[in-house]
Amino acid sequence: MKNSHWFLTSALVFGMHASHAQRKTIAQKVDSVLRLMTLDEKIGQMNQYNGDWEATGPITRDGDKQDQIRRGRLGSMLNVTGVEHTRQLQEMAMSSRLKIPLLFGQDIIHGYRTTFPIPLAEAASWDLEAIQNAARVAGREAAAAGVHWTFAPMVDIARDPRWGRVMEGAGEDPYLGSTIARARVLGFQGKKLGDTDAIMACAKHFAAYGAAIGGRDYNSVDMSLRTLWDIYLPPFKAAEEAGVATFMNSFNDLNGIPATGNAYLQRDVLKGKWKFKGFVVSDWGSVGEMIPHGYAKDHKEAALEAVSAGCDMDMESRSYIVSLAALVREGKVKVEWIDDAVRRILTKKFELGLFDDPFRFCNVQRERQQWNNPENLRIEEDMAKKSIVLLKNDHQLLPLSKDTKTIAFIGPLVKSVRENLGFWSYDWADDSARVISPWDGVQGKLGSGSRLLYARGCGITDTSTAGFAEAIDVARQADVVVLEIGEARDMTGEAKSRSNIHLPGVQEELVRAIVGTGKPVVVLISAGRPTIFNYTADHAGAILYTWWLGTEAGKAIADVLFGDYNPSGKLPISFPRTEGQIPVYYNHFSTGRPARNDSDVNYVSAYTDLPNDPRYPFGYGLSYTRFVYSDLRLSAPSFKPGGTITATVTVTNTGSLEGRETVQWYIRDMVGSVVRPVKELKGFEQAVLKAGESKKLSFTIDVEKLRFYNDKLQHIYEPGEFRLFVGGDSQNVNEIPFSLTAGR
Ligand code: BGC
């Protein structure tokens, strides 16, 4: 009997009876494998370990893992990359009884070999095609290195810049976040899973991780279900609709139930209401973390809670591998749950083509070809340019002329190399030669008649001003000063919450010292999150927010500084004036005592010492040219359900340079059965306009754009009065009323 099983499996796994096997659907194939599996082997598929070795060292430091692979007790590994390494481990899996291939997962958050701008920066481009392309390149490079699966995109809405992981998402808005979630899933997964340039994407962290109280990472989340459905779930739904292969649950509890053990989220919503067919992986150790949460008394109870709630794979907590079999034997865990989880995981392995050829992602030529692919760098540079946001440009200080005689380039980040890569990026040994520093980028642009002077001024976190004198001296010799300041790459990311998000150290004092020279000052701010820099905002002549831009950072910065690219980025998140204003976001509710303006503080909802609005609002970003909005019209003042209204607006480039504007459409529901936001983004479009050119843009309103979750969590629209807004950011808008009348 054992032998016949063995033969049957081998035939199935390796396609020896290919013609027969190919006629079977994946579901049938999965079932035939499942029938052969012991309970331990099934639980093995639900188990994932970290790779845990050095690239040049032994395969793994933990012999137990190798042994478990050979015994079919491991379904997946993370942080295992490179054709050679993945092949070695896959060979081990091929010596297991059923030869079920391993899945290799990795955090490819913004690039693999080629590092792209951090996700929040990419979101500032509002350019869905560019964002999809960036994910496409990342997927292609990773797939060529033996990776099957990225733990991205992170689609968590983030309204709190103290939270370090704000850098990993698409900012504060559910609509923008949803469109970007979709673009990233499509980018990573390519035409279809199974292509050797496609990897599985993973929508994370399900759910509401971005709302950690106080912006402190891993903290609790307490929110109404309406807010969950209206604000935090839409990007997950968009990822699911785009066909995302997997979901990751999260570290936080949601209203007292850890997301990892949350049956409402995973069983009722994701697998029930949304009919998600992929699988759910836990976050790192999050099954076991239900013990310190005080939600499970030990690993066994944690395994029970997680598996009951619909978490299919246990990343690194070993709760499943240690406890699930006993829980099944004791009748506490239904074997159907195990089968369902394993079916989901095996389905993805089949879809990836790993049962046909477990080594299909282990091709050395492909790996080499993607390793230093110039086309990928070109796409990166394009993405980086589009991510930069022009926050200020008094008297058209920018763009600089390439013939400027003397430019002083000052600051701790000017000659930075690895800082440009940001958090969640890989350090390759040759990075210092590959990554274009801002200094190299700018130098590459200047003609032979120009001089570029340098002074560091201070370090990123320095408290000493000892370097200021040299910086001032250098500034005095220049026609214009470009200062580059900001955060170090490890200041914003996972577990990098900060209560103080002002620019670190004495950097703003350096700005003050240089402004004191009377020279025109351009400031570049490189950071992973919205930071606070009020002195700079008030006194610098021009400010470019350059985030962490990736491998070609220096080139992109130089392109924008000298006008080879006219900046087009728009903030995907509000920038606060100070921490006390957080959370500050554009789509807030109106109160019963709204303030009329900044000085209106008398018994209204306002701070007595601070305006309500942020320093820079959501959607904000300037251009070297100017766009004027006019002639906002509606095809009709009202419509009925089933009908539509078309709005049109004329956008004119009144400046002297070609530019790209992101035209943003917002709606407000004036009266609702629940209080509604003062504005919600419902659409946007990018228009490239030549100097003097006008374009008429249109936007269609239907009831889908008016839906929201009411107090019974029904996704409804209500007849009544609305306002439509259009503009280049969420504050500076033209508006027009319309109404929805009842009945068809
Ligand atoms: C993070 C996840 C990540 C995982 C694996 C966790 O700490 O929260 O986003 O995918 O580690 O590296």
C-alpha cells in the first residue's frame, strides 16, 4: 500500500503521467495530494520558518529545520533568496516522502536588487502605471532570484506619522490607497501566477494595523466598525479584487481581539463575505504573541485561536507545528479546518507551477540577466522623479540653471549612499558603487563652467554645531545653496515609532545658519515619513520633499533641481504642524462646532495655540508651472439612482513650462444618517499640459461614489444634497452643489 501511494504521488508531483494529470483541474490535483497526506504532513504545510543563514555560510544553522524539511514538516521559508540557496533547500524538500515543494517568501517591499522609492514616496506620484511598473520590476528581479512570494503590498491606511511603518503604505486615503493596492498587486503578480517573472503578492496587515494607538508600533487598535469598513478595509478589498494570492494578518488587537485570532476578520469577512480563495499567513510570530496579549495562555491555545479564526500559515511561532496535531486528536480543531488551510496553500503551489517543476524559479541565467538590468534602473529613475514633491518655490527659485557659477551643496545627506535606499531594502556588497548619491547626481548635471562646493554642516542626529562655520563659509562663496537634510534610513520603518518627528539633531539650526547668510536656499528633505520643519517651511526659498528614492536617487534629484523633470508629486498624507495635532487628516468629520477659520477659537472645535489645518494638506504639491482651474460645470444639477452626472472642469497651464497636474475630485455628503466626512477623494486624473495649454477633464458621478457604511454596516447611499470639489490638492478647490433624488 505504501509503495503504491508513493508511486501515485511521484506521478502526480512530477507529471510523469502528464497527459492525465494536465486534464485534472488544480482543485482535483490538490485533493489527490491531500488524500495522501498524514496529519503531520498537513500541519507541516502550515508551518513557515525564517531562513536563518548567511549567504556565504552553511545552508542553515538550525539542523532541526533541515530535518523538518526532509520529513515534510515545513511548507514555506522566508528570507531565503538566490537561485543557489533556494535550489539547495528545494532539493531537500524533494527528498521528503511526498516531495511537496517549498514556498520561498521575502519582504520585497520596494525593490529587490534595484531599490525603488519607499512605497509612501511612490504613492506621492499618484501615477498608477509607474507604481505598477515598479512592482513589476521588483517581482521580476525577485522571481529570478528564486523567490515565489513577496510580503507586500502593505495596504494599511496610516493617519499617524509617528508610526514608523507609515513609509510602507500609500498614506491616509482609502480611495488612493485602494487604487495603489491594486496597481501593486498587478505589478507583483504580472500576467499570471506560474509565469517565471511573477511572484505572489500579500495584502498586509489584516487589519487596521495602521491605527495603532498613539502611533506606537504593535499597539492596540480601538475603532468603530464603520471606520474599519469605510477607511481601513477598502484597500484590502481592492487587493482581493485584483486577485492577490495571499493575506497577512497583523500584530495588533482590534477592539480587544488580536487580528491573528480574529474570526470576524479572517473567516467572516475575508473568506466568507469576500470569498477570498488564497491563504492567510500570520505575521512574524503573531500566533505566539497572543500569549503576551493575554488572549491565549500558551502556544496550544494560541494555535487553537489562530487556526479557528482562519489563519492558515504560522510564520515562525512554531505553535502550529507543536500543538495542532494534539488539538485535532482532542477534537478541538476540526480536521476540515486543517484541510481547508492546506488546500489553499497547495493550490498556490500548483498555480505557481512548483509541482510541475519545483526548480522553475532557479534559473541562473535569468538571475544574472536581472541582476544588473539597465532597463530596471531606468524605470526606477522614472519612479523616483515622479515621487518628489515640491512644497515651496518662492520667486521661482527652482529650477536652477545648469550654468549657475557656484553651487554650495551642504548637509549630512549630500554624499549619502545607503541612506537613499530607505528602510526595508537590501544591502548588496556593491551598493556604494551602484547607488547614485545626490552629490554624484548633481555633479553629473553641471557644465564645466560651474563649481560645486561641499560642506557636511552636521550629522543627521548631531547635537554639535561645530561644522556650521565651514558650511557658512562655503555658502558665502556660492550663488545658491542646496541643503540636504532629513532622517537616517533606520529612523522610519518597523518598530521605528517616534514621539518627536521634527527633523532630528541640529539640522534645522543648520538651515537657520545658512539662511542667515542671505543666500538663496533650496532645501531637500529626505525622510521616510512626514516630518516637522516649521523654520524651514517659513524661511527656505524652496523645498523639495525627496523621501528615500532608491538606487537612482541622485539622478532623480538632479533632474528635478535643474528642471529636466518638472516636479509633479502630491502628498499622499497630511503633514502636521506639530505632533500635538496628530492625527490630522483631510477626510475628518465635521463637528457640531466647526471653526470658521484659523483665528476662530472661541468655544469651537479648535486648538487655542494652533490652526486646525495641517502644514501641508493631503494631495498638495507644486509644479514649476501653474495650473488654474475654471469653468466647473455639471451635466445636470441632480440625478436619480441608476443615472449619472458628468462634471467637467478646465485646467490651464498658465506658466511657461510643460507640467503634469493631478486633478483631484472630492465629494461631500451634506446630511447623512450618520455624520459624514467633510471631503472624500473619489477620483483623480493626471494631465500633462504644455505651457499655455488648456484641457477639459471630466468626472462621472454615480451612486457608487456616494456609498458609505451606515450604523448597521450596510453599504448604502442616501438621497440628498452633496458638493463636488475639484482641485490640485484637498484644500484649494473649486466646488459646485448637486443632489441625488430618491427613486429610479
Ligand atoms: C512584519 C511583516 C513582515 C514579516 C516578515 C514582520 O515583523 O510585520 O510585515 O512581512 O515581519 O519579515
